[in-house]
Amino acid sequence: MTSLNMGYPTNMHQQALGLSLLVPSESVSWGRDVSTANMHQGFTHVFESIFETMKDVETYSAYPAHLEFVNHAMTLTDASIILDYKPTIVHM
């Protein structure tokens, strides 16, 4: 999650998508907060990449173009939370 400041480029999601095409991933998505509960604590956007393996996450995380994007993106944020997780599938 991130809180983008007012100076962020409107094509930032396209930059992230272009980067994701360079490294294997299952999917990439992004979105802007639309919550009516107002519990976002100032975070405005989510960028999510889903990878098949933790090795793919490690490859992506160390990829020079990814590091360049992150360094640039951090100059456009007021705050960020970055995490890696393994989802638990719940069958109902």
C-alpha cells in the first residue's frame, strides 16, 4: 500500500505493468482506495503482483529495472507498506 503525493504521474500504474512484463508473474493489479469505512490511514493506492514461487519474488525484487522503479516511486510517496505473503486459500 502506498500514499501517493500529489506529484505522482497518472501513468504510474502503466510503468509498473510494463516492468512486470519483464519478470514472470501470474498477475499484476493496482487500485485506488474506494473504501467508505474511512480506515485507510492515509493510504491511497495498492499495487499487487502475484508470483508463482518465492524464487520468482526474489528474482523480481532484485531485478535492476524493479529497483529503479521502486527508488523513483518512493520519491512520489508520503508513506508505504511493502510486504510479501503466501495466501491461504479458503474453500467455502
